[in-house]
Amino acid sequence: MTRITLLLLSAAGLALSGCYTMPRDRAGDLPQPYVTQETARFELAMSANEGGLAWSQMGAFSAFIDAYRTDGAGPLVVTFPDGVTDAEVADGAMSELYAYLDGRGIGAHVIASGAYDAQGSPIAPIIVSYMVYAAHAPRECENLGWSNLAGEFDNRAYPRFGCATAANYAAMVGNAYDLVGPSSSAPADAGRNATIMDRWRAGQPTSSQRSEDESGAVSQVAE
């Protein structure tokens, strides 16, 4: 093989390697979804005929409470009307609401309450709200056109590089707050840890015992 041939092959190899070299502007600079705080709100109507809450809307309110238990952040805020003309109905509605929430596992320690001026309304609604986090596609990906990838000669990231992945990430995340900070961990099982340490000191196996049904042994039927 001649010297000229070797030089040509080396040049071709360098050209190919250059095609697969990731430029510096790509590393660690991909679009990321962003998170906003939003307020979920439900207005509970009161009924003078029922002496408290209008129970016809409790099905929708039940779904609202389920959403709070799943995605809500912070306390459940109950804002009740002050200065209504029928105070007895308002008091009955508040009592029914707190009893209902307690039955759903939402005690007074996670409820923040306050009053608003009903301005003499006969029956004003009780406003229940909570904070929820929502994930969105990256802002820098909005209103971007599509590039001709066959015409990119400088080997740099095209404008929408990483946008699809970030948008899917925002759509699939179960709890948007996980994009803000890590979730809290459950406390360690001190009793289980003590049991393991006692077995280890005694020279006994520390792994959990498994029954024959849980074993991974291959069946002997085919042998």
C-alpha cells in the first residue's frame, strides 16, 4: 500500500469521525420541561331546603377530593362565606363538609380555613381549593419551525433537538412536583433492621425464607 493511499484513508477516517463528534453546544444543554403552580377550585353550593350542602353536586366534589389526594400539594383550603342572611344553613353546610372530609381521611390538620365577605347574599358558596403542580413542554420549543436536517453542514444541534423528548416527559410524569424536587422517603423499618442485625450477629442467614412455590427452580416434569 502506497504512502498516498494511506494518507487518503487516514483523511477519510478523520472525516467520518468528525461526522459523529458531538459539538460542545449539545452537551448538557437540552430543553427541559418547566413546572407551574396552579390552583384547583370548587364552589360548593348550599341549599336552604336541605339545611346545608346541596348534595346533588357531591359526586363531582368527590372526584375533586380524589384529585387532591392524588396530585394536591399543601393544605386543602376551605373558604366559607361570612355575613350571609341564612347563617343557620351556612353553619349546617360547614358541619357537613368537615364531616364529609373527615370520612375521606382528610382531617382538620391538613385543612386551612378562612372567611370571605358574602355581602349579605342569601346563600353564598363554600370555596374549596388546593395547589397543584403542572408540567409543560419547554418554552424554547414553542413556535419553532422544522429544519432541513440534510442541509445541516456545521454539525450543530438543530433548533428542535430534544423538544419531543422533553414534551413527552412533561406529559408522562405522574406528579409534576417530582420535577421540582425529590419526593420524601418513608421512614426506615427499625424493627426489620434490628431483626436482620440479630441474625447476622448469630451467624444466621439474613435473607427472607421462600416457599417452594416462590422458588425459581425449573420443573422436573420434562426430565
